[in-house]
Amino acid sequence: MQITLVQAVLIALLAYLGASTWVFGVGYFTVYRPLIGGTLVGLVLGDVVKGMQIGAAINAIYLGFISTGGSLPSDLIFAGYVGTALAMAANLDAQTALALVVPLGIIGSATFFFRMAVDSFFVHWADAFAEQGNARAVGAVNIWAGQALQFILTAVPVFLTVYYGAEPVQRLIQNIPQTWVAGLATVGGMLPAVGIGMLLNFMGKRHLIPYFLIGFLLAMYLDLPIIVIALFGAAAAYLHIQYMGGIEHASAS
């Protein structure tokens, strides 16, 4: 698949939107996730189903993803958007694509740390305007300077990688022996277990284990669709919060 200039620009803009906070609840909190990113990339490239499949597989790796205190173990924009675009351009299946996205996520995290370092200078710049009593300049620095740097370090490298990197990746995959490709697919198939393991590590609390077992039994023995199980889980979570809140309220009284 050949990625056109317009498609590369659209993917870069979507990646920037996903990494920014321009629209609360739409940017970093949703579009940042590989499942949504892969779906949007698939929409741009004309195959929503494959984009969603690759994005969902990438998302499984990062189920236990947490970014706190300025730490970012992997950048989901590079992993989700660039990884899905390059995988679709090279006509890779979801499992093989996973071996490609992990290095991309690590590269993206390096640009994140660089951006955080540069952003620290903007704070001092805004402080200088604040001492002068220039509120408009303080607002401009806080909004436009950071977003301009965000655009340069997100949209530009995503565009360059997607537009100019698709063909080299395609040639590389074509020249790799099939046994190696099968090996990459095997390794990629194991990577979601890492994300699931991280998630289970957070869920491994005594009072949450029964919910995990209920979900497992619903999936394995009743063969229920995942959406139905998710709705059961949402209802159980609501009841759990209501019940625990009632107990805490009663004990406080």
C-alpha cells in the first residue's frame, strides 16, 4: 500500500490531536490510545477494519500503561499511529506488526522527554511576563509555545516517518526470509501477555479476584461476547462502589 502525501498529513494531524489537550476528553484521553489511533489511521488509509485490528493488538500490549510523575515508558502515539500506518503499508498482520511498534514507542518516549525539558524554559518565560504584569503574554506562552513545540515534535516526525518510511519498511519486509517473519509474528503474539500481566498485577487485590474469576468464567464457559461481559463488569463495578460507599457511610455514622 502506498501512503499518499494527503494521507500522511492527515495521520500526522490526528497524531498531534491525540497527543495534545486542545479538546478536553477527545485528545490525550481517547485519541491517544492505540485502539482509537489505529481505527482513525485505518479510516484515512481506506481499511477501517484492519486499522482497528492492528490498533486493538497494539492496545493489548499497553493495557497496564501508566504515565505518572513525568515518566513515559512508551509513547502510544508513535506506537499506535506510526505503527499502524507502517504495518498497513507493508501489509502486515496484527501479530507481526506488534514486533514493529515496540521500538517506535521507545523512540517516541525519547521525544517526549526532550519536549518536557524544553517546556521547562517556557515556565520561566511566563514567569518573566508575570512579573511585568503582562497577563496576555503569560497566556500566550502557556498555550501557544507549548502547543507549537508539541506540533513540531509530534506531527512533523509522524509525517516524515509515515510518508518516507513506509516504502523502506515494505522493502525490508519483502526481503526478510519467511521464517523470520513467522518468528516476528510469534514474538508479537506474546507481547499482549505483557500488557495483560501488567493489568493483572494492578488487579491482583484480594477483594477484586472474584470479579476477575467471574469474567473468566463468563468468557470461557458461557462464551459470551466481550461487550456483554464488559456491561456485566460495569454493573458489578457500580454495585461494588455503591455497596462499599454504603458500608463506609454506615461505619462513619
